[in-house]
Amino acid sequence: MGDMFGDLFKMLGQQGADAWFQTATQLALNVARGEDGDPNPQPSERQRLEEFAPLVGRHVDALFGVSSTPEVTAVNRSGLTIAALNQWKPLISPLADNPPTLDLEDVEGVEGGAMMAQLAGSLGPLFLGFQMGSVAGHFSERAWSLSALALPREDATRHLVVNNLVAFAEEWSLERDEVYVFALSREFVASLVLSQPGTGDALRALLVDAVRESAAAQGDLIERLQGMINPENMASFMSNPEALLDEIELPGETDATRAINAAAAVLSAFFDAAAAAITTAILGPRPLLNEAWRRHRFSDARGEDAAAALFGISNQGPHHDLARNFVAQVTREHTMGAFSALLRVDGLPSDVELSEPSGWYERVSNSPLA
């Protein structure tokens, strides 16, 4: 036993501090490839998407009064998965830096409990890798782009999964052009807002507490591992480590989760409204498209919901209805240009302001940063 665990410790030590992220990447890509092998988008579809990008970019720049580069990268599911992992890594790394530990001194049937506890502590970050990898792989199964989650971005790179857009258009009998324009608009707006230093800093501050509370789920995972480590089921665990992720739930509602949910819900609702407005300006009203997107966004979205939960965010619930009303009221009373405040560090609405759009507008309009 001592020789075996010594070899395991040596192997884990050789993998380096980023072993958990390597594990996440390998598992995520395996999931993302799926049964169809994750084909690349057809060149004609990729070209059509890219043709609309400059036109959409001009409308987004006009909305915010800025100038940006209208570049977009057409990818398959694996491409979006890698982009997601790279953007999410800085937000998740604190969990890997402080993994939970196990107390196996008195676990029945286990010899060398202290050694097993040391092994479990070494494996903790790898289990985080299993969790993140599974989530990232399933996220790209039907997500269009990173705009599916209102998370701060390290850069303004834009990736769209063309095959997922085509599948959506076919499912709802929509013209591909209108789906491309809407998806580009949503991603361009999200990319601009979420890559702003001020907005990113404000979101990261909210996520510090939310992600820390999400560590409770990681704790549950380790506790379940503690119950599994015994001679009878160790082989089963090693053959299917992803089974540990079953039935892990978000922690209960707290001040931290209410704060991040309010901000994320309003951002998402604004991305929707801006995308609909830009699509209408370019192609005319598209009521069926808007309804199809709403249903797509809040139904059968397990991949996106699981990804949001990783950061303590809930993609479902009454706060999303409040957020849509928030965006509608501000737009009706002050035009959509009022949301240029979201580019500032003080622009995100609080949980209280989610029910008081006028209070938010008054605050951001009189801000020294306005």
C-alpha cells in the first residue's frame, strides 16, 4: 500500500499546479465532441455569419457611442469549450488553490487513513477539474456563445458555434440570416460590456463571495468521496469519477447569490433586448425569433444552468422576470442608451434596485463617473 500511494503522490506532484485544469480540458473536449465527432461549420455558413459582423458591429458601436473591431470567430463545440475554460479559469482557480480536505483517520476498512487523507487532499483539485470539465463540455452542446453567461471576460474575443445556430434555426423554422444577426448582436453587446475593466471588476467582486459559497458544493463532493474510499468501491470510483458530480446542488439563497443574480439577470435581459432591437433595425420585426429565443433560453438548458451554478448563479427564477421588466422600463422611460452605464464599475444594479429601476437610473445618472 505504501509503495502504491507513494507512486500516486509522485505522479500528482509531477503534474504540476495546473493539473486540475488539464483534467478539466481533457474531459470537456471529450464531452464536447459528442457522438457526431463535433464537425466544423460549413464554409458557406461561416462566411455568411462573417458577412453580417461589420453591419452588426456598427449598430453596437452606435448604441454605446464607441468604436470596436467587428471580428468574430466561427467555431465548433470544442472551440467554444476551450474559450469558456480559458475565460472561467481565473474565476475558479481560488477553489483549486484551497481544496477541501478529508478526515479518514477512522474510516472503517481503510488501512493507513492518514495516507489516504493525504491522497484525497492531493486529488481535491483534480475533482474540481472533473466538475469544471464536465460542465464546460455540456455547456457547448447547445450554447451559441459565451454570452450565455454574464461573466467577466479576460478579452473581447467573440466565438459563435455556427452548427448550434443552424440547429436552432431548423428547430424553429427560422431564416438562418435572422438567427445569425440576432446571435451576433447578442455576442457583440455581451463581449463589449463584459470585457470592460470597470464592469469586469464589479462582477469579479460579486463573484468572489458567490464562488466561495459554491465551494460548499465542492465540499459535498469531497464528503461523498470520503464515503466512497474503501476497498469495496474504490475500483468503481476510479472507473467513473464523474459519478461524484450527480445531484450536487447550489447552496441556499444568500446575500451573495442575490447580488450576483440581480446583476447577471439584468445583463442577460439587456443583451436580449439589445439583440432584438439591432435585429429589428437591420431586418425588421422578428416576433417569432424573439419568442423562440425566450423559450430556448429558459427551457431544456441544463448545460447552461450547470455552468451558471458553478459560479453561484441561477439561470432560472423570478429574478429573471424582474430583470426583463427592469430593462423594459428603463428603455421605455430613458431609451436603451441609458444602459451605457453598464460599461462603468458602478453600473451594475443591486438586488434592491432590481425591483426599483428608477432608483438605479437616478443613481447611475448622478454618479461622478457618468
